[in-house]
Amino acid sequence: MTATFEATLPRLAPVAAPPVRLVLKTDGPSRGLLDGAWWPRSRDLLLELPPLTDALDPLWGRITRVAVNPEHWPVVPHRVPVSGHVVKVGWFTPEIDPHRLLLLSYGTGRWDLLVIPPETGPRAAARLMAAASAYGGPPLTASALISADPVLHDVSVPDQVQDAEQAWESEGGASQITTAVPRQASRLIIGM
């Protein structure tokens, strides 16, 4: 009789992925150009899409397809395994805004999310998320919304502020974008 010994490795507890950084409109039919904003942690769709679909599937129905512009995604896989199914990914250069993610749910509909670059700072990302998820939607495309943010483009703010209104503007109270967006907002914030 022979005995075999197998080394037992310690079992590590699974590490929970950080929550998805996502803001969605909860409004009715007046959608605007965007349905919300997503701030991924990297430019890796294989890594970033599963947590996004986990958050969206219960709200919008099973996400079956995603379309991106490959300009900001170094690798665009054709299929991404997510919880319980596979999402097909397509890329379209001229048809899709480089800062937009198009999501399709079989039989339910289509949604467009602003994709905030992963390297964006928290304050700029918060401003962009608020603008993209505002009531009625921003009147700007995803790329126009990104280019309008002064912090992302090294627009300096004066060191000394002359009056209270300028202080409000320079401290993030209102940006150039929010002046074009109605003040009412109804949104669902996930993982912030």
C-alpha cells in the first residue's frame, strides 16, 4: 500500500473587486444624449466590463452587447465573460464617440454612457458624472463634455478671487458645463 501526500495550500479568501464607479439617470423619457457616466479604473475592457454589467443587469436587463470606439481602449476583445453570460463587444471608429460606451440589452433597449478617462482626478470626474446624469441630459456629446472640463485641460484658476460669485465658480460650485444643464437632477449613484 502506498500513500501519497499532497501539499495543501492555504485557502485565501476571495478579494472583493472595488465597486463600479457609475452614475445613472433615473428620469423618464427625456433622456438627452447620455444616460449617465462610468469612470473605469483602467483601460482594460476584460477587467472593467464584468463589474459594470453586474451593476447594470438588475437595473436595465441583461446587457448582451457593448460597442466602443477603440481610440482609448488598447485591446478590444470580441467577447467578455461576465456573471452568467458573455457580452459581445464591437468597435466602431467613426460611428461611436471615443468617450462613449453604447450598451444593448436584448429586448429592453439601448443606453449610452460617458466614459470618464481612468486617469481623471476625483473632482473632475465628479463634475463630469453630475453633468452626464443631469435631468434632461447634457446638450453636449461625450467628447464635448470631456473637452469642456477646464481641469482636464490645464486651465488655470486665478489665485486671488475678487468676489463671492468668482469664488463659487473657481471652487467647483458651478462649471461651464452645468450652466447648460437644468438644475433639477435625478440620478442613481453606484459605488462612489
